[in-house]
Amino acid sequence: GNKEQKESPISLVTRLATKAGPWNKKSLGLAIYWSKLLISIILGIIVGFVGIAGALGNLLYLSVPFLMQFYVSGALNIDIEEMFGNASAVALEGMLPCYATYLLIWTLIHTALSK
């Protein structure tokens, strides 16, 4: 059969970071999702330790989807609208779970360090 090999999240994130193609819609979507989740965790830790609170912390997170959008279209030279049928697909991919993860980690660290 024509069975597609499943790639691990680490492999997908590494391929995205090193610009190692080729990409199809499914693998790129997964790579974007896992990369944004990883970035959300790292950013949540940094923002929590630095002690940033309120609107600034939310604004910092909102830069993630847009930076990812520019990276995929610019650095990878992929036509997002052609591949996903929507120009903002990369920005929206995994937005809520990644944002929730960021908020959770940021809040936990910030709260623990504020005591």
C-alpha cells in the first residue's frame, strides 16, 4: 500500500526550523502547530520569569502567529493561500490551544514567583 510515514513532532519542528522541505498541507500544518506550541511554552516561561503582567504579556503572545506567518511565506517561500486556501491559515493554526498553553505557563510561573 501507499502508506504515508508519520513524522514525529520533533522531526517536524526541526524540519521547519532548518527549512528542510518538501512540504505538503498536512505536514506543514502539523509542523506549524507543534512549533507554535513549543514557542508558546518557551515564551510563557520567559514572560513568567521576567514578571511581565497584563496587556503586554498578551501582546507579546499575539506576535507569535504573525511572525510564524511571515516565516512560512518568506523564509520557506510557500504561498500560504495556495496551499491552505486561506491567507491567514498559518496565523490561525492551533491558535487557541497554543494561547491557552502560553497563558497557563505564564500564569503559573508569574503566580509562583509573586509569592
